[in-house]
Amino acid sequence: MFNTTAIQKKNEKKLFSRSRHDIKTAYAMLLPTFLLLTIFAVTPLGVSMFRSFTDFSFYKTPEFIGFHNYRIVLADPFFRNSVVTAFKLVFMIVPLQLAAAFLFANLIKIMSYRIGAFIKTTIYIPLMISGIVVGAVFSFIYDYQGGILNSVLNMFGIESQAWTSDSSFALYSVAFPAIWQSFGYVTLIMLAGLLDIPKDYYEAATVDGASAFRRMIYITIPNMKNVFIFVLISGVTGALSLYEIVLMITNGGPGGDTLTPFLHLINHFNNDPTMGYTVAGAIIMALILGVFSAIIFRIVQSDKSMD
């Protein structure tokens, strides 16, 4: 009995020692990431939040002024209109992109390996192109004289359209390149989610006589819930943060109809020697993004995997 107890205590001591060693190893592995996040994310965010409550520039000492910068930003009609424009882009880009990517991912899933591999590689290429380049390319496509789009319309006897300077088309001319650029990325995320669904579910449903439509409604969509949430939040964040494509195609015109918040803040940064407005506006946008993401999580609650 004595020997058994002694051996048991000895084993418990070894397990405790191993556990402490594993904890130290885990902390050691997390330390580089923690330091990088602290240096390049947490610290700049803290400094920015402090600066947003001050009147400062690169040429003078910051002076604390409370919420004055925030009041100026929220009272600025250009900023408010830019936020409204950003949400218009969200409702134009995200639903169409999500639906099209989901259908295309289902199409790739049933293709042969070689064709599917070629398409997956091809559709990802636009994401590797800078937004500045995408904007420049589509600027040539939309050009009133000599643009590809108007040239095609002229072939069918349709008059050329001022795609980027007409208020009826300007917002669409910005939304379409944004959809095109990230379509491949969203499709591949959707495809990964589809391939992660066990085939046994579909086989059992087929044996029970379920149609393809019912299999999609009762198997595919419920199991893709977490993927939809991720794509939805990524799409909303991307649409609200859009500025490079807008800068190159319309530069916020005509009459500010396509001016987005971040493009407005960048223009203000370039033209105003004081920085408080710009930083306060950026933090307000960060709060809007966070609140909108929280609302999405609340409405479409994330679930753990069914397996």
C-alpha cells in the first residue's frame, strides 16, 4: 500500500511538472505574436485614441480638447453623406457577391479535378491585383470616348454613356470592380465550406428521396452558416473600407455621390494640417465596423460544427 501511494504521488508530480513545462512552452510560443500585436496594433490604437481627443499636428504639441474633434466629424455633412454612400455600396456589393459566389462554388464542386483546379487558380488572380490597378483598368473600360464598354454598346447602336460622371451609373461603376476583385476569394471560401460538409449527409438524404433543392435547403445552407457569417462580415468590412477603386475611377464624384468615408478622411488628411479630425473620423469608422459586425453575429448566431 505504501509503495502504491508513493508511486502515485511520484506520477502526479511528473504530470504537474510536465503541465507547467507545457504552459511555459505555450507562453513562449505566444510571446512573439503578443509583442508584434502590442507594437503594431495595440500601441498605435491607444496613441490614436489619445490623439483623437487633442488638437495636434506634426508641428505643435498636442492640446487636449475633449470630444471636440468627434463633434466636428459627426456634424460634417460630407462625412455623414460618405457613410450613407458606404452603406449603399454594402447593400449593392455584399448580397450579390455572396449569392453569386455560392452558386459558382457549387458549380466548381461538381466539375472535374483539372477544370476545377484551373478555374480556382484563375478566379483568385484579381485579388492579387492592387485596388489602384483595378481602378485604373476599369477607368479605361468606362472611358466615354474609346472605352471598351461604350464601344460594345455602339456596336449595337446604343449611345455612349458617361459611366463615371453620371449620378445614375457612378455608384454601380464603383461597385462592379469591387465585386470582380474579391469574387474569387469569396468563391474559394464558399467552396472550402462546401467540401467540408460530410458526403454521408447527402447520401442519406438521397436515399430518403430528397431533391437537390431540399438537400441544399436542409443540408448545405445550415452547414454553411459559419462560412456565411465570415463572408458577410468580411464583405461588409471591405465595402465600408473601400477607397482605392473609388479614388481611381470617380475620386468621390460626381458631386460627392461616390465619396466613401476613408476616401474623405484621406483627402482631409492631405489638405488639412491638423490631424485630430482625421484620427477621430477613423476611430468612428472603426466603431461602426465593430458595431455592424456585432449586429451580424447577433442576428446570425455562429454555431460549432455539427460533427
